[in-house]
Amino acid sequence: MSLQQALGLLALVLFSLFAHAQPLTPDELPGDPLSREWMYFIESDRRMSPVDAKAAFERGRFAPHGKKIPSLGIGAPPLWLALPLQNPSNTDVQLIFELANAWQDELALYLFDQSDRMQAWYGGDVNARAEDGRFMRQSLWLPPGNHLLLLRVSGPDPRLVPVYLTSPQQANLRNRIELLSYGFLYGGLFALLGYNFILFLGIGRRSYFYYSLFLFSFILLNLSYTGHGQFWFWPGLSHWRQWSHPMLMTLYCVSGLMFALRFLGIDKLRPHLSYIVLGLAVLMMTVQGVAMTTDDRELGLIFAFDFVYIFTLLMPLLGILAWLHGLPTARLFLLASLSTMVGSCTTGLAVEGYISFNQWTYRAAEIGMFIDAMLLALALAAQFRQSEQERVLAQQLAATDPLTGIANRRAFSEQLQRLWHLDSQRRCRALIMIDIDRFKSINDTLGHEVGDKVLTDIARVIRYSIRNRDQCGRWGGEEFVVLLASASEEEAGIIAERIRHNIESLSFPAPANKLKVTASVGVCLDEGHSRHEDILRRADEAMYHAKDAGGNRVKLA
């Protein structure tokens, strides 16, 4: 016998040993989803009966599966999985079968005992019943002896088959952990959704609307692929159960892109790129609409997954673009997009068997999306805070005289009018009008730079000469105005005289070191005037009386 023939015979013997794997006892079953324990067979064009599948397994036509969770691509042929079991005890043993994937059209589970008696159970979107849970879950009783468990999975959906076969105690513990984690996930997402939608209704900013739509689409998508939607919201809608995954994946991508365009301002940074992204979103919706109309679910799924891949790569690229253009909140957006990308990659690696498959790695995409939602909420808050700061600054600049830093005429008039109506029952207000004497000659002889210095120093003196509760402003040119919110005639006179004296005491550096500045001051007390314009007019008249009398004095109206 040649070496090549000997190696071929050895390989045949080893394959035969693997193909007729030893039965597993309940104590040997893993707590994680079954992977290397399975034997598998790809069904050809002819549909196999469970009896035919059992015969094929006994003839060695099932191959060892390997280390990863069973999975096949979109539109793959039906998959048979076989698991020989043995109950070495003298009593019946209960196991809980759970296929933790709500994506399959047809599921058929068969259990043969050593007398070839068969039990059968059916699940999936086509065979779903209103009383079924979110996954196919079945209690199996194993009498003493050997058994063969067969599972047939078919449909155009991605063929991921994470099967748990555990004791009732392990199954209940796993379900309790899932209930708590999903309660936390949905509670947090719905809180963010409600809060941001209320902000949209109150503020009217479309970024909050698109963010709310993005969150809502992810919640619907998560409800769909985790089986909660089928169990809670659409248990009897078998056609929608089949189409919910690709349609909601498309909605998730489109709403996410719309939010990114609005939040990052791509239409202003790169208008042509904005049109391209909008065209991609329209294409997504059009293709899914055509696929659903023609009931071509395989086409719908292929495009839905392609859209998700494009979306996952495009979101960080848009974040990088906005970051390079100096948008402060783009860093949070970029981190949010990367968290989703990392979570999705982790889930994919766990499904493919490259890393350990457990609740954390399998649901890493959900964790990444939750972090994404939190970071985007922080980014929205930061953007809103920044826009509010800019708005307040703009209001302050619009209300402030740029030279002196005190209120300008428009702001002071608005403030006077507002305080007049709020304080209409109090008749102890006073208004002071101040005009710099011979200011034009200062500009003409010493220049406008010295004139500006005089104006800024007088504004500073007025601020320091009045009380904290009083208001001052530049009325225009070399005129200033002061509102005394509460003052008697004596107090108003004292404050006006203090302002006049402090202005007269000002000194200036060269070339204005010999300059002496004085001011004419008019004071008017509110004596029941019905309009704020009246007190302004009378204070102005008093100021001109002071100027006509030679200036550098206070006149009471």
C-alpha cells in the first residue's frame, strides 16, 4: 500500500469517527450555544423527511460542524443539524431547547428515541402562533437511553442558529438576565426618545426630530430581530414578520443618515456630498419598496445588509469630515459612530467563531448602539448649549454699545419700557440724562482716539457712580442715560451730582493730560407719567436747561 493510499484510508477512518460522534450526556452539554457539538448536512433540491435525515445521519452523511455557531448566508439551502444525546440515568431528564434567533422562516425540531419513536415541534415566522414566545423554545424530556435530536432550518434569512440546550434552571437564569438587560436597554432608549421628541416639539429644531426618528427606528429594529416585536406587537402578522427585518434595517439607515446630514451641517460643508447621501437614502427606500412589492425577500435582505455596511462606514466618514472642518460636536458624533462599528464587528466575530460567543459578544451591537445613542444625546446637548451661548452672545452684542460696553439706545429703551410696565404702581423712579460739554471740540482738536477714550472713561465713571440696581446706557453720540429704579428727589439729586463731580475729576494721559471734561446733567422724577417717553422727554429738557446755563451743572425737571 502506497503512502498516499494509507493517508486516504486514515482520513476516511477519522471522518467516520467524527461522523458517528459519541452521544452527549446532559451534564456534558455546554451552557453557551451549541457549536462543535453539531453534525450538519446541506439539503439538496429534494426536501428530506425527518426519517430520511435520520437515515442519512446513520449512514455518515452528516459532517462535523466545527467550532463556530452554525451560520449560512442569505438564500442558502435548508440546513439540517444533528445532535446525538444519551441519558445514562434511570429517570427522565428535562432539557430546554431554545433557538435564540427570530430570523428564520421555518423551523422543525425532531427527537428520536432508541426505539425510533419521533416527537416533532415547529416554529419560525411561517409556523408562528400567537401563544409562542419570541424564540422557538421547547421543553424536551429524555427517557433513559440514546436519542437523536434533528433540527431543520430553512428560509431566505441569514442562517444563524444559536441553539441553547440546557437545564431548566440554566434557561430560567439566562432568561432573567436577558429580561433585566432588555429592560435597561429599552428603558434608556425610550427615555432618550421621549425627552428629545419633547425638545423637538418645544424648540422646533429638526435635529431632535431626526434623532428621535433614528432612535425609534433602532428600537423597532431591535424589537424585530430579538423577537420582542413578534411576541408583543405583531404576533399574528406572518407576512410582516418576514419583511420586518429588511424594512426596519432600511428605515434605520435612512433615519441615521438624515440625522447625520442635519446635525453635522453637511449641506453647508459639502452640498454635493449632501445630495449624494440623500440620493442614497432615496435609493434604499425605492429598492426595498420594489422588493416588497414583488415579494422578493432575498433581494430585500441582500440590499438591506449592503445598506447597513455602507451606513456603518459612511457615518464615521461624515463625522471625520465635520471634525476636520472644525465642528466641535463632531468628535462626539465620531465616537458614537465608532462605538456602533466596534459593537457590530464584535457581534460578527462572535457569530463567525473567531471570538467566544456569549451574551456580551453576541449583543455587542446592541451595547454599541446604546453607547451611540448616549453619545449622540450628549452631542445634541452640547450643540444646543453652544447655539444658546452664541445666541446669548449675539443678543449681548446687539444690546451693547461696542465702544463703551454699556447698553446701547435700543437695549436701554426696551429695558426702560419693560421695567416701566412691571413697576407701573411705583412712582419713585427717576431718569438722568447726561451730555458731555463741548465734546465736538475735543474730537476736532485732539482727535477721535482721544474722544473715544473720553467716552469709555465717562461710561466707566457712570457705572461706578450709580447703585447696583440702577441701569445706564449710551443714548447716542456723547449722551448717556441712567434709570434710577427707586429714588427720592434727594437721592436722585445726590447721584446726579456724584456723576457730574466724578466726570469733572477725570484725568487723561498725554496728549490729553491738560484736558478737563465736564457734563450737563438733567434729572426728572416720575410724577405719574403714563408713558415712559414723557419722563425721557422731560429729563432731556432739563439737561438742555443745564447746558444753556453754562454746563457742568445738574438741573431738576
